[in-house]
Amino acid sequence: MAGSTRLVDLVQQRIDDSVAQHANALAEISSDLTVLAETAADFLAGGKRFRALFCYWGWQSVAAVEHDDDPDAGAAEQARSLPAVVTVAAALELFHGAALVHDDIMDNSDLRRGAPAAHKRFEALHARQRWDGNARQFGDSSALLLGDLLLAWSDELFDDGCRRLPDRAAGEAARSEFARMRTEVIVGQYLDILEEASWRSRPDGELLSRAHRVILYKSAKYSVESPLVIGGSLAGASLEQLAALREFGLPLGVAFQLRDDVLGVFGDPELTGKPAGDDLREGKRTVLIGLARQKMPGSATRLLDELLGDPDLDDGQIAMLQSTIRESGAVDQIERIIAREVERARDSLNDAPLGRTAREELRALADTVTRRES
């Protein structure tokens, strides 16, 4: 996946350049704003760049087909369009960074990739400086504003990428999908926190379907489907090609989030960068939890409901819940669902009107994003 490695490097450079430009603008306003730029730079350094990769291979899958009859012309056209694609892919990563900053506040997560979450960094700054007021409130408020800033920078970067395209209609199509994606992930986040707060008032028979809806809009579309469609749109994809990208992206996005749900309960803290069983302390009402509740005896279900969402769960209680969930058979069922959704995604590429090399890269990405340990 040499193309993917190069893409990740180019995207990181584009992110760094963008943040540096904004840092200069912030410094002209006040030296007090340096911390915003530094936190943004640190937060946006590294990461798996899955959304950027799906955007790039969505673009490649269409661009390669468009010039099947003239490979030399195709290579020249792709070279001209690559800076635009890299810029749009970087914009997606800035948007993802904003979503993570806000997500950590909503989930009361202290860590992100093994380091303090943005709101905890600002809280620590307040404490070190011995400023007036509440350190936690300052941290949350500052991180909210940082997330908003990243959203604004993402929007600017996306527009910059679209302006670099020779085809204005392609840019408008990509922008339309970007707008849809932003709405979907924000309402998906709301549906997520709604489930945590309101599940007791819902019929038990609805909990699993509601958890699945959260998966679709909080993650599946935003993590895989939309980046693919945005990339394909940048290359002027036909309706048939966009449909093929969606047919691949949606089941893979579901599998992607189900893997996240398993890692949120059973992941190794050394690999995930978060405490063991973090989703249990946060009270996430995931498909995994929904399946476990269906399979558990009544006494175990009542204990799960009592403990899930308690931020003070100790290691012993986490281990007990992990064991109960695993023994219910829910984890094995999730693994079967993941395998089925990945197979659906991979099979959809067999006769898809997309470039052959890109299809192989997408198949490889399907395995990467669903077999990961962090």
C-alpha cells in the first residue's frame, strides 16, 4: 500500500502547514492564543488517517476508470488533481479532530491516544497558573472552542481543495456530501448521548435497533461511506459509481464501528490509549451491550444496568462486567456480524465500475480497519 503511505505523509504535511498558517494569524491577535495552536498541532499529529485514505481511494477508484483508454493522460490528470485531493482529505481529518475534541468532553474521557484529552490539557493549564474560577469548567469551555476552531479550519481547507479542482461541478458534488456528512455525524452524536440518558424509558425491544441507528449516523457513514463518496465526487463519479462506493462503504462502516465497540470494552489500554473498559464507565448503549442484554439471565441484566455508566467502576467491577458480557455470547455474535459485513463490502466490489487497483486497495483497507487493536 505504497500509495496509502505516501498519501498519509502528504495529508500530515498539509495539516501541519494549515495549522502553522493559522498559528501565525492567532499570534497576531494575542500571544495568549499560542496554546490553542499548540494544542491543535499536538492533537492533529499522527493518527490512522482512515478517512483520508478512504477519500483518496474513492478518488482513485473513479479517476483510474475515467482514463482507461489513455493511461498517460490519466496519470497527468491525476497529478494535477492530487493537491486538491490531499487538501480535501486533510480537511476531513481536521473535521475528525474537532469531533474527537467534542466527543471527549461529552464522554468525560480523560485520555486520547494515551495522552491527556484537549479539555484536560486546558484544565491543567488553569490549575498550573492558579487562575480564578473552576479549572474543569475552563477546560471544557476552552476545548469546546478549540473544537469549533477546528471545524472552521476544516471548512476553509475543504473549500481550498475544491477550488484547486479543474472541474467545478466535481467540487460542488463533494461539498454537498461533506455538508450531509457533517449533519449526520452531529445528529448521530446526539442520538448517542440520548441513548445513554433515555434508555430506561424505552421498550427493551427497541434498544438494539436504536443502537444500530447510532452506529449508522455517528460512525458508519462518517468514517467510511462519506469519505469514499467525497473522494469519488472529486473525480467526477457517475451515479452508478457513487452507488458502488456506498454499497461498499456502509457495511464496512458498520463493521468499523462494531470493532470500536468491542475495543471500547475489551481493548488493551497500551494499544487503545484509553483505560480498560472505558465504554462501560461512560455507559455506552452499544450493539454489543444490546446483544448481551438479550442473552443474559435477568439477574445479570439487572446488574449490568445498575453498573453501566458508573464513572467510578473499579478494575474488579470492569473485569466482572467484561466476563459477563463475554460469557453471554455477545462478543462471538459481534465477531460474526463484523465478518458478515466485511464480506458484504468486499463482495460488492467484484463487479463495481471502479478501478481494479483501487478495488484491491479498498479490500485491503477493509481488513485493516476491522482487524485493528486500537
